[in-house]
Amino acid sequence: MATLMDGAALAARIREEVKSDLAELGAVRLATVLVGDDPASQIYIRLKHRAADEVGIEAIDKRLPDDTPEDGLLELVEELNEDDAVDGILVQTPLPPQIDEARVMRALDPVKDVDGLHPFNAGQLFFGHQTLVGATPVGIMRLLAEYQVPVAGARAVVVGRSLIVGRPVAMLLLHANATVTICHSRTQDLARHTLDADILVAAVGQLGLISTDMVKQGAAVIDVGMNRTDEGLFGDVDPNVADVAAFLTPVPGGVGPMTIACLLENAVRAARYRSGALAFPRI
């Protein structure tokens, strides 16, 4: 039976570390931007603000209507970039269809980009010189380290190629010397790849995508999926995978708490870059 990887417990420790950092740093301010009224996005923003308040980070809530034009959002991003009282900026995705997400991410000040999506931060990750990296990928790596899951030399399979999770976690695993395969919606015979995985990361958002017969005996399985149903919140991985895996993140209580805790860490890191306590590379 798999050991459940308790993300909530590790996240609680990280939050305590953030509190200690804040005692040293002083005020840290994180601005979140939500465009529209997507229910899931509203929940995520509420959870992030609650967590920020609990550790002492000042959360600034910026909301725009669903029909906001792209230039309107870019104008707000520029205002936040120039506001010296703001240390970190998070633009909640997905954005409405009239807005080019890539253009918005390029508009962020890289030093304030707590999701690590600006091309400069993404490029730093590519070269193995991480500056700001998305909270979910960082949280996954912290969980693997916490449970002493061997990464160097392991076969890692990432199911999902999103900019926010799939691609950056694949790059982090690669830099940790895993042999990495990325699978996606066009991958043929998905099970042929997942059955090879010593570390399997499922980050698609498809309920029960990974079944027991798709998992290698003794694998570490990281379930990033959050699928809301009438019966509750479930991941991309069938819970019965616990019968064959050595480690499994529960949903809820696994990756979710780590994402929020590591976001708070990123806000502190951004504040340190801005204060000069950490050197941010030349752009």
C-alpha cells in the first residue's frame, strides 16, 4: 500500500518558514489579478489570499470584468509593475478568450513574476539557473525530496505539457538528472510510457486518467489534477493506484497545499530580489 505524501503537513512547515522570513524582511505585498468570474479561479484566489493573510503577506486583490479588453489588463499589469509597494504579481489563468495570455506574461516585470511565466524566468529554468519558478513544480520537487524519492537516474514521466506545471516540472526533473518523458493529448498508447515511470506526474485535469494498470509497481505518483464532482474533489489518478504505487499524493491534501505554500515562498523570494538581498540576473 502506498505511503500518502502529506502535502498539507509539509506546507505547514513551509508557511512557518515564511513567517520567519517576514520577521526579517518586513512587509511583503503580493498582488493577484483575476479577470472574469470563473468559479474555480475565484476559489484559488480566495485560498491564496487566506494563506497570505495567515503568514503576514499583504494580498492585494485586483479584479476586472470578463469583457475587459487585452489593453485594459496590460494597463493594470504596467501599473503593478511600476508600483514600488508591490513585490509580486500573479495573473490568474485561464484568461478570457479575447486576451493573449502569452502577451500578458511577457508584460510582467520578471522580478515580480511569482508564477515564473515571463520568458526570462522560463529561460533561466531552461538553462538550469532558476530565478522564479512556478509554485506547483517547485512544490512537487519539495515533496519528492521530503519523502526521499530517488530522482537522479530515475525514469520520470510527466503527463501534461502546460506552461504552468507540465513543462517546468519536466525541466526541474531533468536538471535533477532524471530521464524525462513528456506525454500529452496526442501521445499514442499512454500506458506504454507510464508503466516505465519510476516517478509519474499526472497534470492534465482529467478525472481518473491514470488507472491502476497504468502504474509501475513501486512508483512514486504525483497527482496534480483537481476535478470537482458532485461527490467531491478528485485527481487525475484513480485512488486505487495506492495498491501498486510506493508513494502517492492524495487529492485533496497533496500537491494543492504545496502550491499555495510555495507561492508564498516565491513572494518572499521576489521581495528579496527587489531589495537586493538576492541578486537578480541582468535581463
